[in-house]
Amino acid sequence: MRIDVITLFPEFIESCALVGVVGRAQSRGLLQVNTCNPRDFATDNHRTVDSRPFGGGPGMLMAIAPLRDALASVQQDSAQPAHVVCMSPQGSRLTQQRVMELARLDRLVLVCGRYEGIDERVLEHLVDEELSVGDYVLSGGELAAAIVIDAIGRLQDGALNDALSAEQDSFNAGLLDCPHYTRPVEDELGAVPQVLLSGDHESIRRWRRKQALGRTWLRRPDLLMRAQLSESDRALLEEFRREYRAARTGGAL
Ligand code: 9WO
């Protein structure tokens, strides 16, 4: 997969795309992250990329021409037009479902705004979709683009895909992840739950599923509402709730 990022800060995106699983996906040729700087398409002596908003008000907007020319230049590299996403708090919220859909594309272009924003006509005519990574305002779209690249990039990596079967991956089932433990078995911070040491794989699977369901119920009831739960899931969640209530009332007495 190829991802092009239209950004005034290409070094930021390039350094993000070099590290960890995403960096490995790039070095293995599974992912290619390119940057394109609108400043390289500015035509005046000062290489201007900002412009004053009509109607007045504080701040500047990104000028149309350098942005349009940068987009045209990355679109020229393939016969089929690439899907163009603009990172924006005005966009629809990014979900793991949308990440999995985007990860199947051959090409993706991420447009990163700076200043107070982008001329609406660029969004209407040159951008296919606006995506938000959360309900907060950043100083630009680059950090949000890095999130998209990371979430997509890890799905391109073959080794990781083997290690995490789709079912086990947090959120793939629409639930939060279960708790994890490593050595030592006994620590001043506490002990590892006995069941994980039992070697009884069916009990371990049930415990993990119960914890995932219980945590989702406690922390993200909105996710639980939308999850498709089997009969055994409902029974496990009821068990969790009963134990949770018992522990709370027991603790209070
Ligand atoms: C500023 C602002 C102020 C009050 C109410 C709404 C507002 N929206 C913005 C805004 O979108 N500013 C942008 C800053 C202009 C272009 C780039 N910037 C940006 C992108 N900030 N945050 C993002 C972003 C992108 C994706 N997901 C979350 C945030």
C-alpha cells in the first residue's frame, strides 16, 4: 500500500513512519509512506502557502493553489485516482472498522491542514472524506495523519497479522482487551490470577473473554450496546457482574 501525505511538515511524518511496526512494514516493502510539501508548489519569491480569510477574523487559511498542485502531483502517479482524506475535527470519527477498510486500498492520500483551516472548496471538490481522530483541536492535521498511518500500517505487516488473529485483536470484536500479566508470578504489586498459570486453555480463554466483557461493561458501555454477544458471552458477563457486585459490597462491609 502507498500513502501520500500532503503536509507543510514532511519531516514529522517521515520520522513517525520510520519507527516500530510501521517502519518495519516500510522496510519489508509492504507499505510506502511518501510526503508532498505544498510549499514546493508555491510560485512566489516567499513561497507563500497561507492566505487571509474572506470575511475577516484572526489567523490565516491554507492557500488553494499550492494545495491543489500538490494533490494533482501525487494523483498523477497512478491511473486510478487515489482516495483523498483530510484530517479534521469536523470529519467523521475514525474507528477500527474504518481503519480496516482503508487498509485494503492500494493508495491513500492524507491532507494535513495548518493555520486556521482549508478553503471549503478544496474540501468539497478535491477531498473525498474528512476524518477526525477525536473531539479536540490540534495545531495541524499531522499528528492525526500519523495515527491513521500507524493504525493502517500495522495491518499491512504480515508477521503481526499472524500473531494477532483478527478475533483476538482488541476492538476487532468490538470489545476492550482483557488484562495481561508477565513475570514474576508474585510481585509486591500483587499476584498473577491463578487461572493464567493453570495450563487449562479453555478456562484461560473463558477468563479472558469474561474480563474483556466486564471491562467493556465498566469502562465503555457504549461499545457493549453495539457488540453482538453470544449466549455464552451473556452468561460470562452476568458472572462478571455478580462477582463485581459481591467484591464491592463485601469491601464495604
Ligand atoms: C479550530 C476550531 C476552533 C473552534 C471550534 C472548532 C474548530 N475547529 C478548528 C480546526 O479545525 N482547526 C484546524 C487545526 C485547522 C486545520 C488543521 N488543524 C487541525 C486538525 N486541528 N485538529 C485537527 C484534527 C484532525 C483530526 N482529528 C482531530 C483533530
